[in-house]
Amino acid sequence: MRHLIQTTALCLALATPASADVVYEGRDAQGLHCAAMLGIVAGALHHLDAMPDSLYQQSVMAASQILAKLPGTDAEKKQALRQRGHRIIDTRTPEQLVAEFEKIGGWCTREFLG
């Protein structure tokens, strides 16, 4: 049940319209970007039935672990994730998104989940 709640929270965070900007800088901004990329790519693959539920859940948990390390309240983190997710989606084609994720995915894992 906890996984379902976290999955729902991440999906809602990416889907809800943004309000006031929350800004992260430096390493925190990198972590936020990794969490957003992971959430977007996993969500898209899962939606296309190209990712099994178990791997999708692991991806959502990994994104949640990265977010947990960021400073701020849960509301600020969700807002920042929403903002970053919208910027990523608005500025990349699906092909660019996949290429970027392939390029940074391993680095994100080593830096923020290792």
C-alpha cells in the first residue's frame, strides 16, 4: 500500500499545474533532475506496457529516495518536481528524452542511489 501511495504522489506531482517556483541549485538541482527524469521515463514506459509493474515500482521508489535527500518540505519537493518535470517534457522530444536518460541514468544511480 505504501508503494501505491508513493507512486500516486509522484504521478500527481508531475501532473499537477505548477504555481510558485521552487528553486534548487547545484547538487540538489542535479538530484531533482535525476528524480524527474526517472519518473517521466518510467511512467512513459509503464504507460506503453514496455515496463513491468515491479520495475516501475522500483523506479518510483528510486525517484522518491532521491527526493527524500533534498532540503525542504514535502510540498516544496513536490512543487519542484512538478516544475522540473514540466520543463523536461516541454523542451524535449521523446527521442531526446530517451537519449538523455541513457546518457545520465547510470550517473544518477551512482551519485544519488549508490
